[in-house]
Amino acid sequence: MKALLINGSPNEHGCTYTALNEVAETLKMNDVDAEILWLGKKPMQDCIACFQC
């Protein structure tokens, strides 16, 4: 099994990364491959910042 963890923070190695890294380590202990994808500071197309997602 594989999991994709998405870091939407503008800080690549900030608190969100630290939390996602902990999740990734827990998943790996349970035989689940995990990858952290950093979205960076790029604007998200069609996002209107409604905070519903």
C-alpha cells in the first residue's frame, strides 16, 4: 500500500512537514510506503480560499 502526504505549507521543512514526517514514519512501521509532496508557494488553480476543503 502507498500513501501520499501533501504539505501545503509555504515552509518546506516547518511544523507541517514535521507532523507529516511523524505520520510517514508510523505508516512505514505498518508496511505502508509514504511520500511527502510539498506544494510550495505556487498558487492553486481554482482555489478561492473558501476553506471548505
